[in-house]
Amino acid sequence: MDADSLVRRYLLLGLGFDRLEEGFVDAFTGDPALRRQVENAPKPDPRELARTARELRGELPLSGLNDERAHFIDVHLRALDCSGRKFAGDEIGFVDEVEAYFDVRISKGNEDSYSDAHRRMNDVLPGPGSLAERVQTRRKADEIPAAKLGECVDAMSSALRDLVRGTFPLPASETVEYEVVGDKPWSGFNYYLGDYRSKVAINSDLPQFMANLPRLIAHESYPGHHTEHCRKEAGLVGAGQLEQTLFLVNTPQCLMAEGLADLALEAIVGPNWGHWAQEIYADLGLDFDGEKAQRLSAASGQLISVRQDAALMLHDEGRSHDDVSAFLERWSLSTPERARQSLRFLSSPLWRAYTSTYVEGYRLLGGWLDQAATESDRRDRFRRLLDEPLVPSSLRSAPGGDQLGEVRRLDPFDSASTLEIPR
């Protein structure tokens, strides 16, 4: 089977999973005829989908694809094999499921580290009452008034977009449309529509906080998901790597995308993002303590594994929802309402393993970025995450960053590049 035929079958296979679970295909910007072919066919058998994934893995070595593309498709086929078997009703251990989906092996975090995080947060928020009470008081004071939310979103998005365009250029036609929605298990979601357009939904069921909004907009838009989609569409898809037209839930590309997006704010603004955001809020008539927000963010970052621990308790240890909710309330200092919202996400059949993309993605990609010798090198590494078809095992095989295969310095928006941006 030649490369084009294999990639076409890979796309049809991935699209087939959306017939089993709507939303499994997060984005598809390829040939509409392929989607119509899948939609007009009988509903697929999940075991047949898993078998096809294994067959395609076996045919990869003879496809003529280069090592980078072959490895990318291989780990995604492994994930689809697991998804097919899960849809068919096979019992697969949660840790094994996460490894098959996301190319990482997970384990529980350290509660001593969580205690240390609480001590550091206590230093930032001294005073009477429990730490949880003081955190909730702080969050309440930090809540964005509903009447101001749209204005804040627009201002933050515009400021981040200007920074991104100067560092990681985007096509002049790119746009992000924001909408407020409810009854969702997440705080924000990017729907990439292709042709450099995204729709970002923000959940109105959860309060939006001044300290979190810059990170949310950076995550979903600039230089997070929207920016990555745009640059990969122009670069990889424009160069003929059509496998990049498909973005699937529960695959390694999700871990890479979420890790990148969680690191996006510091990547574009730098460590003093709080002071930067404070000036924007001041222009909107809102009082925001940027320095305190930075310190709290740094301390609470040590709690990143709490939600993955909760997933392991729920699905690997068989603990009750009450036990897991209490664990979340204790260590993440959540209200009962926010803990239940987290449990809803962790309990979703489609999304239950997905929390590991944030935890392990932030660790893996953040560790790789931290190995950069200079700020210029760090910026270049982040650009590679935006532009190249990397997967977790790509970074693990080259912790120093100099053995990731041939380093492609082609920037699809560089005026010296011969690559034309597709219209």
C-alpha cells in the first residue's frame, strides 16, 4: 500500500469513530467527500475498526512514509485500536487505556507535594479561617462580573493575538469567534473549523476569574489550540501531510495539544503575565493584583496531579464518587460544586481518560521547554511544538532536543519560505 492510500484509509478509519460517538472527531478539515463516504455507510462495528487499525499498523513499514510521519500515524493507530476495543466492551485497565491513548504511563502523585503547595498558598493568602475558605474568598473577589465578561474576553484575546502575530506569525485571514454556552463538563473548548477559523465556547455554568481568563484565552486561542491548528494547516497540510487534517479525541495529539496550550501563556507573555494582565484589566476598570495571582498560580501548580489521582481512584481503584469528591475538595481546595463538575468530566465515557493530557502534557512539554539553554532556544522549541507532528515518545527519546530527527526550520509564514499558504 502506498503512502497516499494508507493515509486515506487512516482518515476513513478515524472518521468512522465519530459514527460510534459523536464528538470523537474533534476537527476534520480534509476532503468533505471522505466524511460523506463515512456518513453514508452503515454504522461501523467497533471490533472491525480495531482490526483495521492493527492492519494499517502492519502496513506502515512498506508505505514509503518517512520515519516521522510513520511514527505519528503508528501511535495514533495504536490509540484507535484501543478505542475500538473499548467501544466493543473489552475490559482494559485504566492505566493501560491511558498509555494506549496518549503514549504515556501514569502513576499517582505525592500528597507531600500537595501539602507543600498548600503551605506556599497559605503564605500568599494569610489570615483567619481555613486555607480553602481563604481561597474561595479570593476567587469570589476575583470573579469577573457577568456584564464585563465579553469585554474582558475581547480585550485579552486582542492583546494576546498581537503578541502572537509578532512571534509566531499567522495568516491575515485567521479569526476566532467566542460564544458563551452552558451545561458542559469543561470551562472552555476550541472548535477548529478549518481555513484558519475557530469558534471558542466559554462555559457560563462556571464563574470566570480574572486570574484564569488570560490562561484560558491563551490556551484556546493565542498561542494555544487555534494558533497550533492554523500553523499546522498552513505548514504540514500545505506540504501534503493530510493525516494532519484529522484531530481525534483520545490520541497522542491531544496530549501534545493540551500540554502546549497549558504552557501557552508563559510562552508568549513570559513569567510576569500577572503584571501584563493587570494593566489590561485596569483599562477595563477592574482591580486585579497580578503579582499575587502569579504567586498563587506557581504554588497551585504543584496540585496538577490531583485530578489525575482522582481519575485513578475512580477508575483504577474503584472508589466511590463521594470519596473522590472529598479528595478533590481536600487537595484542590474546590467547592463541592466544582468538585462535582470535575467528577462529571472524569465520569464521561468519552472524556474519562482525558485529564491525563493536561497533567502529563504539561509535565512532558514543560520539562522539554525548560531544557532550553536560552530564551531564543525556548521560543524555537515552542515553535516546533506548534509546527511539527511530534508525539510524546518523540520528546522522551531526545530529552536534550538534539535527536528529534531532522529539525525542520521551515516556517510557513516566513517571507523567505517557498511554501504558499493554502486558500
